[in-house]
Amino acid sequence: MNEKATVLVVDDSATNIQVLAGILKNDYLVKVANSGQRCLDILTAGPLPDLLLLDIDMPDMDGYEVCRRVKADSDMSKIPIIFVTGMDSDDNEEYGLTLGAVDYITKPIRPAIVQARVKTQVMLKKQSDKLTFLAFHDQLTSVYNRYFMLEVAGQKVARTLRDGHSLSLLLLDIDHFKQVNDQHGHLVGDQVLVAMAQKLMEFNRKDDLVARFGGEEFIVLLDFCDKDSAVKKAEILRQAIEDLMPAGLKVTVSIGIAELRSGKESFNDMLKRADSALYQAKEQGRNRVVVAID
Ligand SMILES: Nc1nc2c(ncn2[C@@H]2O[C@H](COP(=O)(O)OP(=O)(O)OP(=O)(O)O)[C@@H](O)[C@H]2O)c(=O)[nH]1
């Protein structure tokens, strides 16, 4: 976790880039771009840097425009931007800050000032990343938490209904988990939950979401996946967990599946149907997959 933070320096002057990179290279991984467009290309290709040092007066696309585009992009908008510029009027600074920059440094460059201000912004960015991670992830298993799932699920449902593709939900519940805790203790129970979350993540595609929804209950939300494909995936997962033997124990899951109804259905309604299917899976003897009625 103590990896060096990445700072992207954007300036059309090779000399300025050299100076700034020289000031920062001992403490940060420094990347450089010699134009606004090149900066956007680097950001689009990823991974995103922790901080952008951005010149303003550049040909073709100035730093203000780069800042505007970065702040308008949902993935990039959280990158803090410090303008580093020869434009030293109050109006320029005011404008840069209203566009969303966190700081404004005027040239000529004073190394100690650049170092101090970069250090502050990188520290704030790291803290913010950590808090965001904690807010959206389950502390025990590190998969997404219920809060994040509910946030994202609403958006995915809206998009699915608009675009007409398919979206399916697997609700997985560990069978007789109370017995695991009662017979082997809570720590072993926790190990089982962690191993199970890891297994679910192994099968994760880019568009899928895995979340711990409650104590021993997980959700896998499968984007671009109809009911038939969801059943196949659920059966593979069910078998993989049966074979897993976390903490040396045989553990099984019951899985309820629902595919979003075309037309109009909320995430909650889909979840209710998956929950009824899960209930049936438990009733029918556990360690099985049941699909909700459409
Ligand atoms: N170790 C551990 N146990 C947890 C955690 N969260 C919930 N549990 C336990 O999960 C168990 C859930 O038990 P029940 O709801 O009775 O369900 P079950 O025993 O799995 O039975 P079925 O679902 O009917 O198969 C309880 O014993 C909870 O204490 C956790 O974070 N760690």
C-alpha cells in the first residue's frame, strides 16, 4: 500500500517538464505529457494518476480546457489538478479554481513550494481514496458492500430498461452457516466468508458486481446476462463452492436467480423475486439453484 503516488506533469515546454520532474522524481512516480491532448490520451488509457500538474498556456488545447474535460468525465473527475503557470493574474487564478482545480502555482517555479503543495494534495487524495474504499467495501471480505450494491444497482436497472439488454441477479446464501459458527467458532466462520467471496470474485467478469449483502448472503449482479446464462453461471458457482472446502469444511450455498423483467421493474422487485427463489432452494433441500418466476 506504500507505493509511490503518480503525478502527471503536463507542459508544452520540455524545460519546464524537466524542472518539475526533477523536483518530484525522488518522491513520486512522474509521468509527463507535452500537450493537452496527450494528457487526455494518457488519462483515457489509464491507470489514472493521483495528481495532475497542468500548464495553462499551451497550443491547440489550453490547460483550462483540459481541466474542464477532466472534471466532466466521471472516471477522471476525482483527480486533483494543480495549475502550474506563468499566468499570474488574480483573474486567471480565480478562473482556474472555479473550474475545479485544487491549487494554483505561478512560475517561476520554486521547488520547495511545489513539493509542499504537491505533498498536501497527494496526501488528501490518498485519504479520500481510502475513505471511498471503506465506504463501498465490506471490511471482512473486501467485496462491495450492500450500500454500494444498492447505489449501482439502481443505475444498472435504469440503463437495462432503457437499452433493452438483460440483467440478472444471483442471491447466494451459505447453507447452515450457523452450524459452522456454533461448531467451529466465529473466526472459522469468517474464514469461510472470505474464501467464498474470493471464489465469487474469481468468476467475476468486468461488468459483474459481487457484494456481501448481509451476514452470509452475497449478491452477484450479472450485466448483459439473461436467465439461461445466469443459471449456467450459478450452477458453476454452486459447484465451485461445494468443491472449495474453506477452512477444511464442506460448505454449500443455495442460490436464487431473477432476471429483470423487461418493461418496468425496480431492483427491489427483482431482489424480492430472487429472495423467494432462494427460499424455495432452501426448502427443497439446499445446495441448489432455483430461478424466480417471471
Ligand atoms: N462468522 C461470522 N458469522 C456471521 C457473520 N454475519 C452473520 N453471521 C452468522 O450467520 C449465521 C446465519 O444463520 P441463519 O440465518 O440461521 O442461517 P443458516 O444457519 O445459514 O441456515 P440456512 O440459511 O437456513 O441454511 C448466524 O449464526 C450469524 O451469526 C459474520 O460476519 N461472521
